[in-house]
Amino acid sequence: MILSPVIGSGSTSSKIRASGTTTERSLADRFAEVFNILDFGAQPNDPAFDNRTSIQAALDAAFQKGGGVVEIPDGTFWLSGTGNAVDGCVRIRSNTTLRGAGMGLSRLKLVNGHNTNLTGVLRTPSGEQHKKIQIIDVTLDANGPGQTSGTQMAFFCGTTPNDPPTTRCEDIRLVRVEATGGKGSSGYGFDPHENVLRLAFINCVAHDNELDGFVIDGCREVVIDGCWSWANGRHGYNFVTWSENNVLTASHAVQNTGSGVMVQNGAKHTIISNSDVRGNAEEGINIRGDATYGHNSHISVVGCQINGNGRRGIRIAGASYNYIAMNRLIDNSQEANNGYDDIQLTSNDTAAAQYNDLLFNTCYSTATNRSRYNIREEPSGGGDNNYFFGNRSSGCVNGTPQSVNGTDTIIFGVREPDFFFGRAASNRFFLENSGRLRWGAANEGTTVGAAGAAAAPPAKPQIYLEVEDSAQNRLLVPAYLKA
């Protein structure tokens, strides 16, 4: 910035001219765009002082002016709810940026003894449509240990559930935002909910929340990039209720009590790529279809490191048309030796896992607790019409790393050991070394290819495209996701 004195009407005033422009504006005009909560009466680091009305006044002033930046300086600012759960503590509206001094430095924290439900320490207003909102460099603390009852969330956005799709919140961006509840009676960390379009979480963290770290509920075109979700009481990331066209990339799901990543209740057309999913008590990644919301998920899991989870590394239950490729799954089934598989395809709500592609995944076990099978398609309708190509597996408890039981399942093995276990007559195995095949009790199936002679894979009506993610990693994804 360049300050230049301007003489007029017998007085001197200062104007600001930004570098690279010739336009000058007065300090009053410049400062009118920034609303510091201290100017509205907020007081930091005093648990006895309720900052709710002061912070709300600053947010309202920015909105009424047509937009602006609300600044939160260093310090912990305690605030209460209104008594109505859907109000949260404070509400942010269109064209407003809430900017702190950094995660852990600028903290909005729910007061002790609130003890009733709270839908967000910070949220968009219930039943209202808002857009172009940014939240940057701040901690939102639901203070679960300070409550004896109720469920309190850190962040919430979205309109009233079941509103028509035209009533929605759009273009919301959170950068370096921390959502924590400290466990206790806290609820979700980040909860974008119902009719949210184009939402981005960049380098955000959610931890020690009683429920999910991130729950993406009824939202479209959500990007979660470079985020962490750890030590939450349920799932790290939970995509639910017809959420679609979303991306989780370069992120971490670590030591959550449920699954690292859950995809369920009709969520579909989502890419999970280049992420670290480890040490979660249940599944690493759980993709689940059901009769109510549908069985076709269209989820791509590509290039992830999935290690040391309590149960399965990847579970596909009653879900179809998923693409699982180039992942490394190491030492899962830590809850019990011989208890779970690295990758399992099974049924849910009577529907099998069908038309899934598993390509070039590496699965192995070296820990004391080892997986039952590296890759298993469950019998009795667990999986049908699935396609396995070039997966590498070893170290499971059973001598046969890959167990395939559904009908019309195709396996093309390109790396030793090519051990497969098949029961259905329509299973087809394409192996470079047919001597490595291990049969099921019925001795059924068809093999193509002999030792030293590579067999061509069967034709499959699926087109894959090469794309780049945000980290410029080149990925193969099904064409329907690109479209």
C-alpha cells in the first residue's frame, strides 16, 4: 500500500493507493470494508463474557453493507447459543469473509453449561439462501467437555432439510479452519447439510468430535483437499443422503472410532484419491448401498494408502459400479487375526456388490494380526459380475489370497503369486501361470492362458480417462465420473 497526502477544504487527509493501481481511496472507505469484532465490543479470553451479540453485530454489519471482512484477532472468544438449536451461536451470510489470525490462535468457543442442542458454533441461517462465504484461519470449538447434555456442532451450513433444490447455499469456502468438540457431548465437526452446492474445505482439520469429523449430507460439488480428520467418535469423513459429484483428495483419516471414510445412503459419483486412511477402528473405506437409497454408488478410490485399520481396508457392501485402483492396503484386520479381509465385496439389503472394477491394488499382511483374505468376494450372493485385474496380494492367513465366489466374475492375473479360489462355474480366470491356480471344492471355473503365455483380458464395455487431481497426479477414472 502507498499512503499519499491529499489537501482539500483546508484540511489534510490520507488516502490509500494499492500497489499497481492509480485509484486512491480514503482511509474511512478502506476501513469500512473490515469489521473487527473488538470494535463491536468483543472481549477475548474471558469465560464470563458472552461475545455472541458482539460477533453477530460485526457479521450483520458486513452483510448489510453488501459484504466485507470480519476480523477475529488472537484470543478465545466465548459465546452462547440463543436457546433455539437451529440458530447456533452466530450466523454468517452472503458475501462475507470471517478471518482469524490462525487455527488455535483465533478461537470461537461455546460457553460452559450450554447443555442443549446447538446446530453450529458458526453456521449459515436456517431456511435462508446465501452464497459467496469464506471462513479462514479460525478454530470453532463446540466445547463438549463443558456440557452435561445436548449435542453441539462446530460448523453447519445449508438450508432447511427437504427444501426445494432452488433454495440452497452456494460457493462456500473454508480454509485452515479447525472444528473440534473435545469429545464430551459434542456432535459433528463440519456438517454441510441439505442443498449445499460448490463447497470447498482446504487444509481444514476436524478432531475429537463425538460424531463424524466431516459429514457431507445432501451436498453436491464438494471438494475436501489437504484436510485431516482424526480421533472422532464415529467416521472421519461421511458422505450421505444423495450427496454427489464430490472429491476427497490428499487428505487424512486417522484413528477414528468408526470408518476412516464412509459412503452411504445414496451418495454417489465421488472420487477418493491420494489419501491416507489408517488406524481407524472399523473399516478404512466403507462403500455401502441399500434398498432405500439405491445400490449404484459410482465411487472411485484411487492411489490411497490404507493401513492398520481394525477391520477391512475397503468394504463394498451392496454397492455397484465402483472403481478401486492402485491402492496399497497393508496390515488391516488389526481387530482380530483372520477376522477381516483387506478388500471385501459382500451383499447388503439382499443386493450383491456388482460391476465393480478392482485394478492394480497391492494388499499384504505382515503384522501379528493378519487379514483373512487379501481380496474376497463373499459367497451366497455377496458379489457378481465384478472385474479383477493385476492385483497383487500376499501374507493373509489363508493360503489363497484372493477368494472369488460370485457368478460371472472375471479375474485377470498378471503378477505372482496368482492364487485364486473360485466356486461358480461362470467364473473366468485369465492367468499367466495356470499352475498357480488353486481350485474350490467343486473344481469349477474356466482358465485361459498357460505358463509363460500371457492371456488377453476379456472385452469389457468400460472407458477410462486419464485426468489430473489437484496435486497434479495422473489418475485413471471411469468415463462416467469425468462426464
